[in-house]
Amino acid sequence: MTEETHWESLEEQATHTESEARMLLPGVQTILGFQLMAVFNQRFEQFSQEEQVLHFAAFLLTALTMALMMAPAAYHRQAQRDRVTRRFVDLASRLLMISMIPFTAGMCLDTYLIGRLIVPGSMLGPVAAGGMLLTLAGLWFVLPFVFGRRR
């Protein structure tokens, strides 16, 4: 059975890439806001110094994710404002894909910390963080790799 394929124009590719970034960015910004608010919560003091540093690392990774997702728009507005090029589409696609790496790491760190806070001294944090890593890496990296190779 042959899969029907529509080849997108360069303009369509750029539009879809920008739409994908626009769709993802509010979620990342919301998570970044919650990470920032957590520091001012009384329960944050229940974390050890090392765990507070892990939360800071998760915050920085999420901020890096946001920066990588916003970079294509900044590039396009400044470097190629009046045109769409293959270079822009490739750069934007790469930056969006790369942004999933620090986002995955940040989500795993925060998942560990939430598990640690909910059930101190248990394996909930590490197990949940490992499950999060497998899920996100599987959906965002393994699945596209496996199914993309079949084309």
C-alpha cells in the first residue's frame, strides 16, 4: 500500500514550522512561570540545597528551550525579513528539534523533584523521572527516527 504524499512548498514549510513554534511556546512559557513561582513557595524550603540547585538547573533548561523556540522568529525578522529561504526553514526546524533536548532534561529534573516532595525518601521521584525520560525520548526522538526511516 502506497502512502499518499503532498510535497510542501518552501513557503508552506516555513508557515508550518512557525505555527509549530507558536503552538509549543505558550506551554513552555507556562511551565517556566510555574518553575519561577515554586521558588517563592514555602514548600521549596523542604528541598535540600542540592535539590534547590536541581530546580534551578531545570529552570535554566526550560529557559533555554524557550530561547531556542523563539530564535527562528528573531532570525527571520532580522536576517531574512522579506523572504523565505531553505536556510531559514532548515535552521528553524533544527532549533525546534534541538529545543526538545533541554526541555526533556528539565521536565525529568522537575518530575524527580515533585516525586521527592510528594513522597520523601521513596523511589517515586527517580522512577517517575525515568518514566518521563523514556516517554519523552520515545515520542520525540525514537518514534520519528523509526517511522521516518521507513519512507
